Amino acid sequence: MFDALRDPQIYSFIPENPPLSTAALRQRYRMLQRGTSADGSELWLNWVIRIVSSDRCVGCVQATVHAGRTADFAYVLASAFWGRGIASEACVAAVDFLETEVALRSLYATVSAENHRSLRLLARLGFAEVDAARYPHGKVVEGDRVFCLAIRSVAGEPTGLHVRATPR
């Protein structure tokens, strides 16, 4: 993953920096491997995107599950693999897992207004743009847009959002 995450183009639209070393990345992954935040209020789910034919790791998909069965959804893919449907395939698999195994109510993604590839991907996945004031997990980075995918209601309770109608 170190090589994939060292790609400077990834960081054009996200407020992070590339890992400084394999040791730093290993330390971060050890923390994430715990699967929950220190206080237990968040469930951390992380998937590596790997090209099967070459066994090359090229990115990741992440979901941070919060109270109320909502989650933040994110993905990163090395730029050499953009435009090939790889991120879409990985995100569909992650959303399917979150829908069937975690029983989420909704997923949220925040994206730079300039990140046109991610905006198109979220639309293909069925995410709908919502007002930043509806984002339940903290402050939205200035210039970011907020998207939500309503997955299901709990015990027939309405979500207040349009449920995804597009097939995946």
C-alpha cells in the first residue's frame, strides 16, 4: 500500500499527506486493525483494493460507522488506475457489505467540489447531494460537498432521504 499511497495526485483533493515511511504506514494500520476508536464509539472498516492478476495493492476503501447506524465512506486509488472502473467495483463491494452485514441506515461522503471523478463515482453509486448542515459527523471541510446514500430504514422508520433507486 505504501507505493499506492505515495502517489501525490491522490492528495490533490484530500486534506492529508502521503505516508512518510513504510514504518509510519504500518503504525497507522496497526491502529486501524483494532477496528474501533479508543472510546468504542466508532467501528472502523477498511478494505485494500488489490489487482488480482499482479497482486498489486492500488488503493483502499474505508467506512467509519457511527452511532445511529450511519457511516462515513471514503476511497483512495492510485492515479495510474483511475478511469478503469476499479474504484467503482471496490466501492460497490464495500457498499454491498455495509448494506447486508452492518445494517447501516446511511452512508455519507464528503468530496472536494473540484474532484470530478469522485463526484461521478458517487452519482453512479446512488449517492445524492445533501446540504452540508445535514452532515451528522462533524464539520465539513470548506469547499467540500456532502453526499448521502440512504440504505435502509430501521423497523420501517422513514429515513427522510430518497432511497437509492439505481441498480448496482
